[in-house]
Amino acid sequence: MKPVSLSAVAGVLLTTAAIAADGAGPAFAPEQARAANALIDRALKDDVAWTFVEGLTTEIGPRLAGS
């Protein structure tokens, strides 16, 4: 399995934070929004996250019941 790139993880985290904060908290500063969008764009061009999830579901499989 390939290692997960930091940009992919950061993009997912920033996207999740942006969705959760939509209207519920303070807005991002313009430079923070630009940085977040750059990370999101970079993560969307890379298929590492998809490959990681695919490996978890096809190679490892589901967790045992009750675990």
C-alpha cells in the first residue's frame, strides 16, 4: 500500500472544516481560504486517498462484529 500524502490528508481535513464551519463560526481570512483552496485542488489531482480507501475495503475488509 502506498503512503498517504500530507497534501491529501490536509485537503480532506480542510474541506471537512470548511463544510462544518459554513455559517456556524468565524469566516476564514482570505489568505487562509487561498491556502485551503490550493491544498484542496492539489489533493483532488492525486488519487492517493481513493487508493487508500480502496485498499482498506478490498484488502483488509470489514471489521469483525462487536469489535
